[in-house]
Amino acid sequence: MNKRILTIVALVVIIGAITWRLASNKRILDAQKEMPTDRNIAIPVAVYEVKKQDIENNLIKTGKLIPNKKANIMSTGNGKIEQLYFDIGSQVQRGATLAKLDSRLLQLNLEATKLNYKKAEKDLARFTKLLEGEATTESTFQDVKLNYETTSNQIESIKKQISDNTIKAPISGQIVRKDVELGEFIGAGSVLGYIVDISKLKAKVFVSEKDVYSLKVGNKVTVSTDVYKGLEFDGEISFISSQGDDAHNYEVEVTLNNPSSNPLKAGTYAYVNFNRQSLENVLVIPRSAIVESIQNPYVYVIKDNIAERRDIVIAKDLGEFLEVVSGIAEGEIVITSGQINISNGSKVNPITNN
């Protein structure tokens, strides 16, 4: 019994000692946190003097290749598909017959209407003579004439319906989608498939207000892709939008021939080089000066050996350098290394990097 009591007492003493030590350590840590930081310690950083540089203003934009033409294969008639002449991947020419609908009832109706037309034609000839001899009234003659014209129009209407039951290719190209099968019933407006023409391709890109005014329809461009490394395709500007979007970017369309030796596909990403070779004197900073990212850029500028945070606006990514249009001025000093150890107001020891 005494041993059990002694054991319990010993455990209580040990737990109490541990609790006291933890509390003591916490007080020491809290005291250290409350101690003022010595801001007189200068943090060494690499720096760069902001200046202007002549850069090659070569305008290159990325876009997606799209077909020169594209169209749905649509029915203008009604009926059951009696014949189907295409499949996925088929190459077709504009005007080629792709499908035919059942037109047997229309044909029978046409034959019957033609018989009525012949009778109406004879009646019109007979009543014309009767009218000339004043053997019939003008009213009766007009009724006969109207019947003749109505029958004639009915024939043309039936012929048009029969013609609509022959579905033809609206453009030349490749069929990339098939939506129907033989024997299906379709109505006017039904889509049977989809054709794309990639004998020529287009690339749509967006160009800033600053650059678009130097472009003209007909200007020659070169187009490259990741698919054919080192290979360039000749193209030209075929359209420049007269209206920009909310960000003052303007749609520019480039057209190029699709060579059979190195064929391209619609949907491929392409790089459009507008071949605008000129030198432009712009304000630049090293990419290493950016603290976060190009999407949310800011830098630290040194004023009297104190780091000052600055939000900036980047106009163009030049690779190792970035063109800046707002936030800093020529001659100011930006930090390019050591930013992780500083914050706004930190004292620094600059080491020139340029």
C-alpha cells in the first residue's frame, strides 16, 4: 500500500516538473518575440540600376489554326434517307451529292400534276380562241388561265421539293463528323454532318492597340508551330478588326496555304511572326527583380539604403529582361537578389550587379 502511494506521489512530482519547465520555456519564447527587431542590421542584396535599352521589336503572337471554311451538311427536305454517299473522312467537292431522301410520293404527285397541266394548257388555248370570237366571257377565260398558271406553279414547287431531297456538299473539304445513318427519317433543317476545308488555314490572334496601327491587310507574315520545329509557313494578314475589346486588343486574322508536304491540322497552336523588325528604346529590368510573378509583379527599390516595395506594370516579356511601363523610373535601383530576406522598410546593403 505504501509503495503504491509513493509511486503516485512520484508521478505527480514528475508531471509537475514537466509542466513547470514547459511554462518556463513558453515565457522565454514569448519574451523573445516581444523583443524589438534590430532594424539597424543591413541585409546584403544584389541590385540593378534601371535603364533603357534598345530592343528588337519583333511582334510575335500565339493563336490557334482554324479551317478556311466550315459548314454543316443540312437537309432542306423531309423524308427517309434512301441513299448515303459519305462517311467520316470522306473528301468531297462543293456540289457533290451526299445523300438522297425517298421522293417516290413526290414523283407520283409530279406525274399527276403534269397531266393536269396538259389539260389546263389545252383549255387555255381553246378558251383563248373562244374569247377572241366573243363566244365566252372574260371572267370564264380568267378562271381557265388561273388554273393553268396554278398547275404550272405546282409543277415547279414539286420539282423544287424533289431537288431538296438531294442533299449536296455546301463546300469542298473533308467530312469530320457524321450524324445520320441510312434509313433514318429527317426533316428540313436536320444536320447530317460537318465539313471543314483546310486547303487554307487561318490563325486568329489579338494585337495590342500600341502595335495594331503598324499593321495592314496584305502584310506578309511567317507562321511556325511546335509540330514542325524550324519550319516556317508563309502567310498574310487577311483581316484587322476595327473594334478592340475592353483591354484594347484587336483581332487580327492571318491566312496561309496548307502545304501537302507538311500538312497542318485545324486546332494546332501557331506562332505568328509579323516580321516587324525595328529597334525600340524601352525601360527594362531583369526578370530576377520580380518578387512574385509576371501576373502580380512588384519589386523592391532602394531609397537611402531602405527597401521600398513598388507595384509595376509589365508591357512585354523579353526573356531575361522585362519591359516596364509603370511603377519605376530610369536611374532607380531595384533589388535582384535577396528579396526573400527583406520586407518594405528593411535596411539593406546594396551590391551592384551591373
